[in-house]
Amino acid sequence: MTERQSSSAQADRAVLDVHGLQTHFFTHGGVVKAVDGVDLRVDAGEIVGLVGESGSGKTITGFSVIGLIDPPGRIVGGSIRYLGEELVGAPEVRLQRVRGKEIAMIFQDPMMTLNPVLRVDTQMIEAIQAHETVSDAAARERARDALAMVGIPAPRERLLAYPHQLSGGMRQRVAIAIALLNRPKLIIADEPTTALDVTIQAQILYEVQKLCRETGTSLVWITHDLAVVSGLADRIAVMYAGRIVESGATADVIRQPCHPYTQGLINSIPTRATHGSLLRQIPGMTPSLLHLPQGCAFRPRCTYATDSCLQVPQLTELPLSRSVRCWHALG
């Protein structure tokens, strides 16, 4: 196989291929560069963890992929290809067909998914029948099976409930079940287990991982918790101030982080070795996206910073399909 054929075959495997994505918000205070040149690739059946602190641009990246950016925000540059099809600039009618059926999103707040005045069964049946012609009875059975999959007890009875009759954790599980209903090729999950207890969280992670392995569904898991994605994701992309600063295979990134920010996130995770001692924190705060520091956005918080960091670092490709955006890459 020639190099060109190999490259073409690799491109064919990409369910999602984001290149140079820029999503900005035009406010009275100035331009907020929430996403500023993001590259992200997800292959069939692959789980990618998108990790970073609050305000790093993770959620806006997910919203951009499914075309849910409202004014004053808009995508001002870059490309979002789903199975080779360009979604940036696609007609709204096409995006509506893609959402839910081919690309599903699990929101952090379940009330962004659930209508408070409709019963659960009504919402789940509508979500199925919006994309395919099936009977109410068949749609109801699929909805019941989806609720059972995410660990909801007595799923047939829960179908008859209104969202306000369910606990916060139960509502989140219903929202996850709705995302799974149409067996999408890509799921974007925005911290969906934050409101769940540890036992249910482990069950959801197991079921999601099993779904991806058995059906070839791809998953982007957005989180601030490296401990969660370390056991879930195949690859990790670490995001800071609107840019991906490091990416690579999960085991490689966790074992030997190349970016000081990634190292800081890992050092802040409690382990048996740190029991009884203070955790090492990343100094300072995430910068305002309205007033980013000159050069590397992480420079004011970085112990390795030098004058060279006054220039914006370019993405550097490393061996083993790793990349890092830093003048002083570790390792």
C-alpha cells in the first residue's frame, strides 16, 4: 500500500474530523475566543476523552459539532467533517436530521434534554419516531430497554413519570437513555455522570464502553476528571483556554505527560501514595478568554515559563501519534 493509499484509508475511518475549529462569541466587552483552532479526530468505535478545567472550551467544542451555537456566538473558521461530510455551513434541515439520529449529545444538565410538561414515554417515543417510522408499541419497548440499560429500576413504570417526579440522578440517566435510543454513530457526552453516585457512574461507564465496543459507536467524553477517562478513553485530548495543548493514547499521556498543564492535572488527583498529604495544585486561575495573556495562555501559571513563552507555541507532532503545544515539552 502506498503512502497516499494509507493516508486515504486512515481518513475513511474517521467518524469525526475537526480541523482548525474557531468558535467566537462577539460580546459588548470584546471577542471571546471560546474555541481557537481545535483539531480533533475520532475514529469508528473509538472513545476520546476531552479534558480540561471549566471554561477551557470543551462544551463549546461539542456544541459546535452539532450546530448548537447561538448568537452572539458563531463558528468563524475551521472544518467539521462527519463521515467526510462538511457540517460547517450545512443547512439547518440537514443538521436536524443528524442530531439525535447520527450524532447524539448528552448534556450535563438533564433539563436541557427533558421537557418538564411531558411524560418520559412521550419524549422518548417522539425521539425515536422523529427519525424513523416505527409503531408506538415498538418505540415504547425500545425506550423501556434503554432505561433498563442505564440502570433505572422498574423502567416500565418510570416511562409514565414526569421529569419533576424523578430525582436529579434519575433524570440524568433518562437523558443518557434518550441519547442511546437511535443507536447513533457518534455520542458527545458533556460530563453526564457528574450528578450520579459512584455505583451508578461505574455502571454507566461500563454500559457506554460496551456499546462502543459492540456497535462501533464513537464517543467523545467531555470531563474535568482525568481519573474517569483514564479507565474509559482510548485517547485523551487536553484542552486549555480554547486550544488542545496535548493529545495521545490514554496510557501514554497518563504515564508520561508532555505538557506542564497535563502534569498539573495528574498531580492534583488523589492516590494511595498521596494519602494524608496535601495535593499539588496548579497555581493561579484559568484566564479570562476576553483577556488572554500574551503568547502561551498557560504561561502565568507555569513553573517552566521563559521568555520564549511570550510567543504562541505551535502544535508539535511527537512519536506514537502524540502531539503537544508547548515550548518546553516534558519527557
